Amino acid sequence: MRRGGFLGWMLAAGLGLSPAAPGLANTAENAQAAAIDLLTAIDSLGEARQAPDQIEALTRAIQAHEAGLSALREGMREAALREAAVARVLEQQQAQVSRVLGAMMAVERVEGPVMMVHPQGPLATARAGMMIADVAAGMQAEADRIGTLVRELRDLRAVREDAVETLASGLASLQGARAELSQAMADRRELPPRVGDDEARMLALLESVRTLQGLAAGLAERPSGTASELPLFETARGRLELPAIATILRGAGEADAAGIERPGLVLATEPGALVVAPWYGTVRYRGPLLDYGNVVLLEPGEGWLIVVAGLDVVYPRAGEVLAQGDALGLMPGGDPVADEFVRADEVASRSETLYLELRRNGQAIDPADWFDLSGQEP
């Protein structure tokens, strides 16, 4: 084989290797940080059991669990994607690396004196030597890069295996926390002062209404009288948090598959997700309503009404005054096992529907103007 042609082929085989596929920045670090947050949430459950206000502490612990599980699942997905990308790169490079190694072995089999002679003279010999040096440097760089990819692949697999165990522990802990919160709510002894009066008035009002708008208008005519005791609702415009970790399915006025339009937000949540009060307010009604399922009507100020519908379990009683972040209830659905939780993508896993509406003097207002929807895509 002619020396120049051989070196040219070897350069094409070796230095023409494609670069590593770009990875997600800090993928392993993101998954590990999410796992640490979830473990912290699990630890907080023990503290919640000893807290003076057990209901509030359990509520915060459940929120921390749900946020940690969501972040960990996302981190695990990123790690799995990066792991697959690295594995593909290594597989693609395997054949090319084998060809280059074969070329280098062929060079080693050429006798020493022949290696030092080029048919076109000393200048060509010098150039050939430079080409050999370039190939050697390129091969070393490629070997270093492949070694880095192999180590990254090993680390990603280890992170994913550890994360699966943490995820299973988190799901079990979350299930226990939800059960403890439900029990703590059921064990309450004190009734709020306006419970009896509000429930009697609500029953009479419910018998006379046929729509949510009619109920909202009726409540607007009969304010609870607690507005002066609450923080001013108008100051919360644009700053309210959604009542659950959720994804927006439809915005106000958007029709569903059946062509039905509603003036509120339709949200997708995880099964069994905790739902909390987005602002301070008095519970005007809690229970089933028309085709909305279980509903909580929260009065955050005179003339205002926040409608949260679609719950399975409802905690507060009519007449209770809630603080921002107090538990309203749980969404329908059971607790998934770890492998189901990981396999389902974020949209598919959020299979329960929560409806959120805002009304002023009985008239619906677009909640998007009041809730912080940054990062959401209606």
C-alpha cells in the first residue's frame, strides 16, 4: 500500500469521527437534586406528626412531596434521554473506532525502514511523519472523549437506579401523608361559628338554582360578612398560585371536544393531588353541584367568589374561614406504583380534571388575569 494513500484513508476513518451528541446540561445533577428534595419532604412528614398545627404541617408536607415527585420524575426522564443519546453515540462510534484501530495495527506491521522512506523523497517523508503525528493526537483525543462518554453512561445508570428507589419511597410516604391529613380533618371537633346558619341558607339557595352562575349571583346577594377580616383580595391580582400542581388544558372560553365552553380554567392534575385555597376566604359552599362534581365556593372578599370544582374528598365545612394555602381536598384517583409513575409522561399522568373559576358580583372573570400562569401554556 502506498504510504500517502494509506495515511489519507486513516485520517478519514479516524479524524472524521462525528462529535458526541449534545447532552442536557447537568442532567445527573438535576435528578440528584430532585431526589434530595424528595427525601427532605419524606423527613418532614415525621416533623409534621409532632407539629402543634398538625393539619397545616401535613398540608405543607404533602405539597413538598408532590413537588419533589414531579421534579424527580422530570429529572429521571432527562437522565433516561441523555443515557439513550450517549448509548447511541457509543454504538455509532464503535464501527469507526474499530476501523481506525485496524489501520493503526496495519501501520505497526509495516517494517521500520519502509516507514522511514517515501517514494517522493525526503520532503514527502517529513509530511507523512506529520500526518502520522496528527492521527496519533486525534486518536488520543477520540479515546479521551469516548472514555468520558462511557463514564457518563455509567453515572447516569447509577443515578436512575437510585432515583427509582427514592421515587418508590416518596410515593409510599405521600400516600400515608394524604391518609393522615384526611384523618386529622375528620378528627376535628370544633365547628366554625357560622356553619349551621350558612349550611341552612345554602340548602335553601341550592334548591332554587339550576346553574353555577345562578348560585354565584345568589351568594353575591348574601355576603358572608367576613370580608373585613380578610386581606384585601384586589391586591392579589396576577399573584395567585394555582390551587394544585397542574397543567392548563383549556383557558377561559375555550371549547372542549363536545363544544362546551366554560368561563374558567380547566386544569389537569395528578390522581389524588392535594388542592389548596389560592387566597384567604370564607367557605360559602362545599359539596356536589350540578355536573361539576364536588365543589368548594370560596369567598375571598365581598362580591368575589373562587370556584374550585372536580374534587373527590373535600375538607372544609361551610362557614370556615381559610388562610391562603389551607387544604381544600384531594383529587380523585388512586396512588400509582413507581414504575407507572415513571413511565407516564407529565401530560398523560395528570389524568384528573380540576375546574377553576373566578366571579365578581355573580359575573365570570378570566382567571388568567389573576393567577400567576408563568410557565404555563394554555
